[in-house]
Amino acid sequence: MFTKITELVSGLVALALFTAGPAFAEARYKLKLAHVITAGTPIDVAANRLAALIKERTKGEVDIKVYPASQLGGERAIIEGVQLGTIEMSFTTTGAIGGFAPEFQVLDLPFLFQSYEAAYTYLDGEPGDRLLKLLDRKGMHGVVYLENGWRNFTSSRNPLKRPADLRGQKIRVMESPMYMGLIRTLHGTPMPMAYSELPNALLQKVIDGQENPAVNVYSAKMYESQPYMIKDQHTYNVFIFKVNGKVWKSLPENFRQTIETAAIEVRDFQRKLNREADAAFLKLLQDKGMTIHVPNPDEVRAWQAAAAPLYEEAKKIVTPALIAEAVKFRSDWEAGRYHTDAQGYIERFAKISVPLDDVMRKFK
């Protein structure tokens, strides 16, 4: 009888271990990954997916805990934390990283990229790789670019259709000379502040408007104070996945390779998810009562022309050679010289499946 009970207990224990997933030993490396965006959004889903993949592939030796929604501070504080090693990893935007490596601000030139594929080609190619390598001198190791998405203007004052509609408005921007320059070029007043401060500033009418991708506008409930949006897509914005330099060098080579491989997989997954979510969040914003204007071709050209003077001013912010390279890329793209690259991304992304319904269910 005792033997049968022992066998039964052993079987239940084995079943519990099997259904609970693989059991790992105590982690050798416990790392924090921070970002400022709301939990459950595509970038947060990507952060948790990255952590899970790395834990699985290192058999639990690398354990990453994700801290979303500015839990460890705003973007500047997070980057400083990565530099110091108090935060080992982060996803932060180019607007924030520009304060540490100004060259990254070239990515924030208005209307630089005509499509998702154009942005991916530039970022994943030699220009983007050279920028990531600049972080080594700042005590950080850049791994990949993930997607924040197309930034659009919103306002509480009036509908936005043409550049003149933004004149005189106080617009929150990231703490970045390029974004502040854009608002001045469009004859508005730039109001730089941390993302975590933005929703309250809008509600208290300290500012008139802001610019962000639709997912951020919705997840931060900006529709409560911003009745107007224009889908002008003035900037394609990215998150940079970076690791503290000393931590990176301390990891065994095979773990570094594992992290890089997983990061590329998650990068493509997150881009596909974010692309699909963008349209869904725009619809939710309309359901909340926001008026979203989709500019016609003439209006788009008017916005591009109004923003164009910033390209000259930007030479005071980043090296003129970087501006020239970016402009050449745009003209080469428009001439069809990257058709093969574009087609490659289209074919690759068609094969990626993403849990859009699961993500959107959390926000409806």
C-alpha cells in the first residue's frame, strides 16, 4: 500500500513539473529591462517576449525582469541608469538618446522615411549599425532598433489640417533639439517634458497638444483632453535596445549571441505587431470621439514643405555629413534603388504571426 502511494505521489509531482514548464537552476545573471510605455502595449509585449526567449535559451541562466510604464524613471533617467549599471537593459527612443549621442537625432528628421520598409532598410543596414556602435563610447552596447511608430500631432484647440493650424500652439515634445526645432519651424512653441508627465499636462491645459504614435495616445488616455489628431506621420520613431557596456562584456560569448539572435527575432515580431496595432488604436481613438484627419496629397506636401527648413538647421545639431547621407538615402529610395530590400521585408513580414487580438483585448 505504501509503495502504491509513493508511486502515485511521484507521478503527480512529475506531472506538475511537466505542466509547469522547464525547471531552471538559480540564474547567474539577473537583469532589469526598463521602458516608459504602458504595460500590455506592443513594445511591452516585445520586452516580455525577449525576456522569455532569453531565459529559455540560456536554460534560466539569464533572467530578465521587465519594468514598464516609467517604473524606473523617465527615459533620460533610464538611460543614465543603463550607463551606470543600476539598470542593465532598456528600450528608449531616439529623442532621449540624442542627449547622450547627438548623431541619433538624424533619425528624427521629419518625413525622412516614406514607408515602414524604408525605415527598416536604413536602420538594419550600415547607417543604423554605425549609429548603434556609437553607444560603446557612452558605456552602452546597442543591439537592435524596435518600433515606436509614426508620430502624429494632436491638439485641444482646433482641427489640424495644414501647418498653419499648429501656429502658436504649445506642443509637448521629447527632450530633443530636433523635435523642438520641428515645432519652432512649424511656428509653434515646443514644450519638452518627460512622457510620464504628459497626460496630466494635457488635462491641466499646461500645453495645447503633443505628438506621438496612436498606441501611446490611446494607452495614456490622451483622448480625454485631445479631440483633434492629424495622421501626418511626420516622423518614424524607434526604440533602441541597449545593454550596459560592462554587463555586456561580462556575459559569455554564447549568451551574447543568444541575446542578439533573440533580439532580431523579437524586433521583427514587434514591428509586425506594432504595425497592425497602429490601425486598431486609431480606430479606438475615433471610437472615443477623437476627430482624426487623414491629409490628402496636397496637404501632405504642405506639411513636408513647412518642415523642410529644419534640414538646414539640423546641421547645427548633428554632423552635416549624416544629414547628407540621410537625404541621399531618401532620394535613392524614391528612385527605386532599394526595391529588393523593400520586397524582402514585405515577404518576411508576411510570414510572421502576431497576437493582435490578445493585445487589443486589454485596451478595449
